[in-house]
Amino acid sequence: MTSSPDPRTYDLDALRERVVDDRRGEVDDSIPQLAEADPALCAIALALPDGDVRSTAQAREAFSVQSAVKPFLFALALLDTDGAALERVGIEPTGESFDAITLESGTGRPPNPMVNAGALLTASLVDGDDPEARSARIARGLAAFAGRDLDVDDDVAHAEHLLGDRNHALAHLMRAEGTLDATADDAVAVYARACATLVDAETLAVMGATLAFGGVNPRTGQRVVPEGVARDVVSVMATCGVYDGSGRWMRAVGIPAKSSVSGAIVLSAPGRLGAAVVSPPLDAQGTSVRGRLVSEALSDDLALHAFAS
């Protein structure tokens, strides 16, 4: 494939063909709906500064956003608390899995907003007097990042809530430490509903682009969050977005990103573009196998690595 530094002429279809036959990885089976995902699904999308979205086949196939929602929950929590969320959640990488039953020593805070404990907390910090109001606020916020209204898969939300034993354990632990104000059940319910939001690769790329362009949605022109909020979120994506594989990710890919057990990866290359890849088979760190290959190729071919000269 001929490389091009211009994302407008870059051959996304050829890139997809390079990786689509890679059969490595396993589909997540933590809930039945994820276990039923098509392992052959492979889609790529780029969202550019003028709002143009370029994509491959399958880029409009819907899936639940799962953990790729975490940067946007963090952004909404920062916005709704006027930055005070930074006092409630850490921003340091853990070197542990996304659902590790652990909090910061001495503070009882979640280590960062990209692990499950942190996302449970940030989802509880958005505006709203009860779980329904907080879920409605999150839905409006995610729609602003996406530039369109988004549906929620109620079956996925129910399964996440019912089967999320480790999330319930984390919520109860934070309650015991005095970190979480909402009840454990309410916190899990709000987070489960956020994870069950339906997106596609094109939509997720626009969401990533909104962070990459300082909080302004390139399709709608709407300022969704202040520039400082977008900067803080993208910074934490860079250090914590791929869990215990974040260091290896930044060395090899060098683009702030957030992975997801649905096989989605959202990428935010500051000032350049937003991107999304979805392919359900995951590696040992819970990152899409094909998604990682695509991200490395985009980084190399479009010169997106944050630390390249």
C-alpha cells in the first residue's frame, strides 16, 4: 500500500484489507450480548477538521460503546463540577487490569477515570439529582460529542447492571472509603446505561475528533466542553487509556486512545483528527487485535505519533 501523509487521500479500504484476515484474539463474553458479536466485524473511520468523515465497509454497524465511553464521562464530570472532579479521582496509570479491585492508597480515590472504578465515580458526578437525571444528562452530553442523538440498548444495560459483580464490588468499596456519594446500585446502573449507548465507527470517530479539536465538534461546530477539559481528558487517555498496556501503546502508536471490550478503539490526535476502529476479538489487555494493527498503521502512515520528530 502506498502511504500518504494526507488523511483525505489515504486508502482506508486497503488498510482494512491488510488486517481483516487476522484471526487472533477472543471476543469478550462478560455479558451475552458481547459474546454474540461478529468476530469478522472490522471497520475504520476518520473524522477530519472540517467535519468530513471517511470510512470503510461496516463503519455504520451499531455496537455498544462500552469502555470507550470513559473519556466522555470524565469530560462531562469535569464540566459539571467545574474541574472539581480532579479532586475525586486520580490521574495516574495503574499497570493493572481495567476492573482491578483497588483504590489509591491513603485517599480511597479511584486511580484514574479510565478504569472501571474511576468511570463509576465520574458517571456519578455529572449533574442530576437521581440516576435517571444523571443518565439523561450523560445521554445529552454524548449526543453533543457525537453530533447526533444516540440510542441505548436496554438489554445490554440490564445485563451490565445484573452481571457487573466487580463493578458492584468497586462501588461498595468506594462507598466504604467515603469516595462515592451515590448508592452502589445507583452508580452501577448509571454507568451500565452509559456503556450500553449505541454508536458506530463513524460516530465514535467524530466523538474522538471533538476531543482532538479542543472540545469543538467538527461536524456541528458546537463547543461541547472547554479547551482545558478536552486537554485534560486527552492527556489521561495518553497515559491510562489502554490500561496495563498504555505504555506499550504510546511507544508503538503514540496517539491518545481508549480501548473497549466491545472491540472499539477511539483515538484523538490533537489538532489532527479523530479516529475509531471496531473489531471484537481482543488481546490479553482487552484491546482489539485488529484495532491495534490499524492504529499502528495510521500512526506510521499519517505521521500521527505524538513524539515523532
